[in-house]
Amino acid sequence: MNKRISKALAIILVLAAPVFLSGCQPKCPKPTENIPGTPEFRTDCAFEEPEVAQQGLKEINMYVLFDNTDDYQEQIQAFQSQNPGTVVRVKKFVNQEEYKDLVISEIADGEGPDVFMIHNSWMPSFTKKVQPLPLDQPIVMNADLFRQVYFQQAAEDLIVDEQIYGMPLAIDNLAIYYNKQIFKDLLATTDNPGNLWEEIKDQVFNLTKKDNSPERFSLAGIALGRADNLSSAVDILYGMMLQFGTEFYDEKEERAIFANRQGGETPGIDAFTQFTSFALPSFKNYSWNDTITGFAPEAKEVDPFVRGKVAMILSYPYLYDVIDTTIQNKQKSGDKHINIADVGIAPFPQLVSGAESTRRDTYASYFPLVVARTSDMSREAWSLVQFLTSADALQTYHKKTNRPTSRKDMVAQQQTEPNFGTFAFQAPFAKSYKIYDDEVYKKVFSDAIQEVVRNVSTPSQALTTAQEKITCVIRKQKGLVGTETDCKIYQ
């Protein structure tokens, strides 16, 4: 071939390459179909706000915490189909403290999401940052109907002055994860954790095997009693306090009273004593210390459980996936591990049997959806929130996350499911305390727990000190003492 012709062809091919290559790329989807978390999501297809505005689209920005964006894929596609011209953008966050600070900062600047998740314990401090459901929404939900559809704890948390400030996707609650094989091998009378705390204490005594290893246990009956190496220590303590009937505040909610005598008894101190007893050698149910998590401190109780070193741990539904992932990682590295098929889930133990009591208690911790007060899409945002908490949408959400329903009409179906049915069964009686500052409360109670297990204070002394600190926090927030008052939280 003539050199001049070859050179000309090369130039033509170089110039035409972008055209040919662009033909090989899949066409960018419409903005309403480009949903983060879906297999079709394209990061190279930028839909800037001017373009969205030019197309007359309404854009709802939604922040979620811990959930994957594809947990909402089907529901959002259905919502967008029913609301032509509306596009929903979902952004995931995984650090709870950073997320909370970010949302507060963005709202203060008049920015941030339209719809976002909060923890149910944040509601007292977020009521001025979110806006209630307008009563003239196309899908009408009022306070009375909310109480009929959703569980009592959600109504107590999310209805303020008969206005709805949030909608629950689930009612997560505490239950026992246990090693089925350990129970079969070592307990002759039962294959399951006991229904009552006294039964649990006896099982722990029979299961726990002490040795001279650095961990001091060849097998621990239960991971409980400390705050430094347990993921949900303070929530478990709250759950016990509920069961003992502990009143948290006085009638005006201006003072904490959980360490006081109530009705001639000391329910808060009794609950606190029971919790810490599992980490004190002077009790027969002693089974947990600070060295047993030494192999993987960041994993806390999960690593000993996966290695078969502890028979029972307590946590929320999300922990199942954490356990499964940890087992898979140990399989790959050749480390010792239990089988996921040996992981069972049992109800949170009760203080009194059902034959003697008319109530059950476990602790509720969940993340409802709210609408930011700064949103200029509030009607559309509330339509999305109501859609995502409808029965059909929550059925899809449950299949994706295994989280227990927040709706009364879905319990019967979900509570029959293997393993996760336990959480659905408990959802109707999952309760929580009103918390004015979640992070501060956890710090105060964690410090109190550690003072007892280090033999620095008695349960009564530690809880009384915690009560004084919490009272100070409440009074500062309500303007009853000066903002300069030192509550001695971080000493």
C-alpha cells in the first residue's frame, strides 16, 4: 500500500475512534432511572442540577445510615413510576457520629437532604430540625391512624403534640444469638437459651469453662456485664431497667431518678447489679472479662462468638450479617470458626414468666425517616416517606435487610420465619427510654459500668453518680442551669 494512503487511513481511524468507541458504550439512562446501588447505575453520566431543572424534574435527596442503597431500589423505582418527573437520589453513610454531625451542620446552613434517617433516640433534639407531616398530604396519615398501623414505641417516639415527625421502616430490638452446637453438646435438658434471666444465669454457670489461658475462659457462657468490649452494652442495660420497671425521669422530665428508691424498691440499681454480675468473679454467672476479646478488640464480642469461645451474645438483627461475614473471612484465612448453620436467635430473656406477668420487654433501637425543615420539596419528600413505609414497600425492605416490621399488620407473617422471626415476634413489645443526648448517655452509663467491674464503685454508687450527670445534662438542655455548667461527663 502507498505510504501516503496508509498515513491518510491512520489519521481517519484516529479521528473516528471516539465515534466508534462511544457506540460501544451503553447509552446513559434517563435521570429518573439512574438510581445509585442498581446494576445500571452510571457514575460517568452526570446529571447536574441545571440539567434536572431544564427537564422539569423534581429531585429528592435522601440520606440513609447503614442500609445499602440497593435496599431501596425496587421501592424507589415504583415511587418514581407513580410520580413521573420525580427523581430520588440515595446516599449511604456508615459512621453514625459523623453522619449526625453532618446532617446537623448541613441543616444549620440551609442545605442537606430532603429525607434522612435519624436514630429514634435523637428525636427530642431533632424536632426543630425536621418538619411534621402536613395533614393535607395526598396520602392522609394522622396521629390516630399512625397508632393503629405502627407499634406503640414508634408512636411514642415520633408523634409530638399530635403531629407526626417521622415514619419507621422497622423496629429493631435486642435478642440472643447463640451457638446451637454448644447447647446440644453441653446442656442435657435444653437446646435453647432460657426464657428468664434466672434460667440464663444457671445456663451460663453450666456452660462456662475457666482455664489458665490469656483469655481465662476456654468457653464463656455469655458476653455480658462490661461496656468496653460489648457492642450494645448500654442498650442491654436499658432493656434490663425496663424489665425491672425503672422510671427514668421525674414527672416534669427535669431530673433523672433511675437510681432512686421507687415504690419501696430500687429497680434501677437491681437491674444495674444484674447486668454487671456477669463480669464480676464474685457471682456464679461470671463469664466475661477484658482479655477474652484480645485477639480482635475491634470486633468485640463477635470474634469470640465466631471462634466458638462464647455460647451467647446479645444484639440486633444487623449482627447476623456481621457474624456471617466474619465466618467467611475466617474460612478464607484458615482460622477456627463455627458454622453459620449453628447460629440461632432466641428472644431477649425476661425477668418474670408470662404466667406471672402481663408484659414482655426488650429494647427498641431503630432509624425512622424524617423530612428536613430546610427541604423545599417537603410535600414530595413526605409522599416518599409514606410510600417507603407502606406495607408493600416494607415487605421488599424486609426481604433485603431482614429487619423486623414496624407495622402491626405484618407481624403474623414475619414471626414464623427461621431465625429472624424472633425479632418480628418481639417488635410489638420493644420499648425504649426517652434519651436527650444519646452519645452523652452512653458515655455516662459506660463509665458507670466500668467503675463497677473495676471494683472502683458499688452499683449503687456508680448509678447514683450517673444519675447526677444525666440530671445535669437534662437541666442544661432545658435551660434550667447555665450553659457553662460542667456536668463532669468527660473527666
